[in-house]
Amino acid sequence: DTEVTQTPKHLVMGMTNKKSLKCEQHMGHRAMYWYKQKAKKPPELMFVYSYEKLSINESVPSRFSPECPNSSLLNLHLHALQPEDSALYLCASSLLSGRGQPQHFGDGTRLSIL
Amino acid sequence: DQQVKQNSPSLSVQEGRISILNCDYTNSMFDYFLWYKKYPAEGPTFLISISSIKDKNEDGRFTVFLNKSAKHLSLHIVPSQPGDSAVYFCAASTAGNNRKLIWGLGTSLAVNP
């Protein structure tokens, strides 16, 4: 069982909808990440939060809006998505101290845009 | 430009034999390398890592070897088991921003009974 929990597991939405993806971890990790993964490709970094503050935004379109309400929770708000945004969205977390700390991933939300 | 390269998209191995997955990199500033395993419909699972100051790290059936002069690392799985069948990703991080991983494209391993 993964220690990073993502909900929902699957999401189908229209291009005009607004929805949110949720991620939760209770490992005391202070770095949290959003990734997008397409089939047969590696995860593609979208955002990094360190101590609940956004530290990296990989030039992600504004139709994706991250939020970190507290050290255990990470949200990704979605609005006016395009069909090409259909993908597996992965959340991960890691310790901040020490180099090489592995990121621990949730099982992702499979998002389909109609 | 791909900084982390996994040149074999797939690998097939008999159960009980050794699986060797390879990874090459171009950036000499990478200071940690990590291997992840991914099953379909699941997130990547961390397997093993190695610091750039080491040349070998072992954890059970998994051993990672690092050759800095060749900018090459490999993951050895011995003995291979059918449950090891998955996609394996090599990833690297830099000292300057250790929270950003640079990923290879993955190698799909099939372990045949």
C-alpha cells in the first residue's frame, strides 16, 4: 500500500468543468510534488512545494492551479482543460533534508478530458 | 536533449537469471541516482539509490553500480522473479536543486517463468 493517497482514482470531465485532485501524506514530508505522466513516458514535473510554499512551477498552463493547505495535503485545481491534458496525474512527497531523498508516489488520478 | 538515457526500451529475462538494466547520463553535476519501478495503473515505487561518491549500493536482490568516468549506471536484479516484470526508470538529481529529478524514458522488463 502506498503511503501517499490520491483521490479520485479516475476522473472524467468536460472542457468547461472545474474539478480538483487531492493528495495526502502523513509521513512528515515537507516537499510535495505534482507530476503528469503520459503512456510509455516518464513522469513530467509540474509543481514542487517546500514547506507549503510553491518553489518550482515548470511553466505549467494556468488552467492547472496547485494549492498546499497544510503540510499533509496537496490539491490540484483544474479548470477549462484541453483533451491533450488527459493523463495520469501523480502526487509525490519527500523529506527535505539530505540529498538524494527519494520521492514517494501515490497511485495517481487517471484524468480523461472529453 | 536527454540528460538521462535508457537506451533499451525493453528487456526479457528468464526467471532465476540476472536482469541488468542500464542508464547513461551526460551531466557530471548529478550527485544522486535513483531507480524506480512502475507497474501499470500504479505510481512509481522507489527501489534503490546511489550517491555519486559511491560505486555500488546493494539492497537484497537489487544492486546498483555507478561508473562515474563512463557516466554509466546499471541496476542488477538477481535472481529475477516474474513479479519483477515492470517498467524501470532511472532518475538523477543535482546538488543545486535536489528536489528535481531528471528521468530516463524507462526500460520495460519482462521476467518469463
